[in-house]
Amino acid sequence: MKVSHYTIFTPDPEEPIREAISLIVYPPGTSRFTINPTRHGNGVKPIKEACMIALRDRFGWNLETSINYATRSPGKVDATKALDNHLFALEWETGNISSSHRAVNKMVLGLLRNVFLGAVLVLPSRKLYPYLTDRIGNYEELEPYFDVWRAVRLGEGFLAIFVIEHDQIDSSVPMITKGTDGRALV
């Protein structure tokens, strides 16, 4: 799977994230990420799960971490890695653009409260978007709001966005299984 990296606040995030994403292949047993180009035909959760398993099993990350924000929690974080007394957080987008905004805001809150030392959002490019579940958040749809998050003044830490994309398309590969919640089956 291809990954592009776009930083909102500062430098390059942890290399294990890039490596975990690069390990995502489809169909299983191949060396590339190939997607069936059926419009809104492929699910997103199996793609995310492949990355989460790699982060946990190869790099020692914790999954579905509850965070103490010193206020009402905005929810669990998909993956975290302890770094001294702080956490590095990762959210993988599987919902619509509103979900993408919530994920970024959750991580910015963690950065502001000094809970996170760094945070990464992973979401598809506009090129991958048409082949995934209808209305999945994507980089190009989120990009107009970057100035809002750039205006946040952090003492330390950074927020980055990784953009994922398929290596190739092939209508003969099976479609990736869809989930059963939200608009996944539409």
C-alpha cells in the first residue's frame, strides 16, 4: 500500500507507522495492495485492522486505548505507543468526513493537554476514495481545514496526516469485505 505523508505541525512521525502501512497487502498472500475498482464496493475496516495488527504485533503498540483528558473523554484512540510519560497516538479513518474531524480534534485535544507527544491520522486519498464504502473521509476533503489546526499553539508535539492509496486496481480481485455499521452496506 502506498503512503504519502503530509505534516500539519512539524516533523516526520514514527517510522513504524509507515512500515505497518506498507505491510498491508490485498489480496492476502500477494506483495502489493490491489483493489477492485467497483465504485463504493470495498470495505475499510479490514484495511485498518491489518495496520493495527502490525502495529501491535511487530511494534508493541496498544490498541483501543482509553485516554484521560482531564475532562470528559472524546473516546478511545485506535492505537498508542508509550514514549516516556507521554503517548504517541494514531487514528485510522473508517467513517465519514465528520468522523475525520472528530479524530483530528481528539488528537489536538490530547496534544494541548500534554497527553500526546505526537499524533497521526491515516485516511485515504481521493484516488482510493471512490472504491471504498460510500462517504469515507478522505485527505482532499479534510485539507481545507488545515489552517484551523495550524493555528493551535502547542508547547511541544506534532500532528501529521498519512494519506494511503492502492498500488494498483484489478477488477478480477475480490472486493474487500464491508462492515455492518453506518453506511457501510449502502
